[in-house]
Amino acid sequence: MRRSNIQLVVFDIAGTTVKENGTIAEAFKYALHQFGYTIPFNEITSVMGYKKSVAIGLLLEKFYPAELKNNPDHIEGIHAVFIDIMVSFYENDTALQPMHNAEYVFSQLQSHNIKVALNTGFSKKITDTILKRFGWNRTNLIDFVISSDEVKNGRPSPEMIQTIMQATGITDPAFVAKVGDTEVDILEGRNAGCGLVVGISTGAYTRNQLIGFTPDAVIDDISELPLILNSAVLAKHIA
């Protein structure tokens, strides 16, 4: 890989750097059902990528506005059930693994002095469970990690990316790439002014769906990213 003008790549976690086979949406469905809410599965997948408490609020506001008005505490209750399910899953599922080529790409980027960061709609409790499971909390492969409950506003706000930039010493968002598998990942990158916004079709959305959200590029495997960093797409943004 040739030296890129990108200095920092911010990756989503589930569906981008960690394999996700629908478990998150199923956990949402189960947690909602515990409080008496039934919501179509496709509607649940449409809020993937958001801060999870916000995603729950969006779903209840759309399908159960009266119940939500009378029971606003249900959002945190549902979120607590969701967290417990996901922590148990990430601790115990024997098939859980990083996305194929993810660790290789992290290493390749860092070998070219490009910092690697993770951000997520998960709470820190879930994120820490994932990092511990893969040993990513004890490696130099990742320069910075942030979860949605560590900032005031999660995606599509640029706050997580801005916090990462500050922590890693990157001052210009034109030198930041954002990579994620959802619409809200793409919106986050745009709102942050990232020089490159890349959709990846290994998670919640298909290639065609991602194209509809107009990222700068769509990839089908994380290993394609180094080539994208040196493509004409990148030059368009930092010329």
C-alpha cells in the first residue's frame, strides 16, 4: 500500500470489524418484546448504527407513541435488557470472531502511519466485552476506541469522530476516513467532514442499499480499503 494522505481511519464495530449475523436485531426484538412491544424486523434493522437507547426511542416513537409518552422509562429498561443479552453473547458465543482480514488491515494501516480507531452505537459495557474477547484491549492494533455513551450525542452526530480526532492529534477531518455498514455511519462521516466515507456491505445493509446513501465508495470486504485510500475517490476530497 502506498502512503495515503489519510491519517486516521475510524471503523464501526459490529458488521464492519466484527462479524454480525443478525444477533443485534434479534436482541432488540427480544428486549422490546419483554416490555410488550412488537416491531417489524425490517424496522429494527433500519436503526442499526444509532446509539442503542436512541434507536429504541425512535422505534417506540414511531410504533407506540402513546405508550412511550406514558412510560418513558421503558427506553432505559429495554436498553438494559439489550445490554445484558449482548454482553452474554459476546462473552460466550463460540462462533464469534473478528471480520476476516480486519486485524490484517489494522496492521497494514498502522505500518503506513495511519491511526486506527473504533467507534460504535454500543454502550461501553458491550464494547469492552468485545475488546476483551478478541484481546483488542491488550494490543497496539487499535489506537483509540469510543462508545456512544461516552459522548453526549451518538451518530449521526460527529461528536465521536471529533473526540477521536482530538485524542489522536488529527486536526483536519479531510485526513480522516470513516468506514461503516449502515446509513447512520455514512451520515456520521459526512457530518464530521471526513475526507473519505466508505460503506461496507458485510453488515446491516446490502451494497445497493449503501450506494443509495451516496458514500464515496462501497466495499465488500475490509481488505479492499487500502486500495480505496489511494484511489481517485480520495484525491477528489483532498486535492
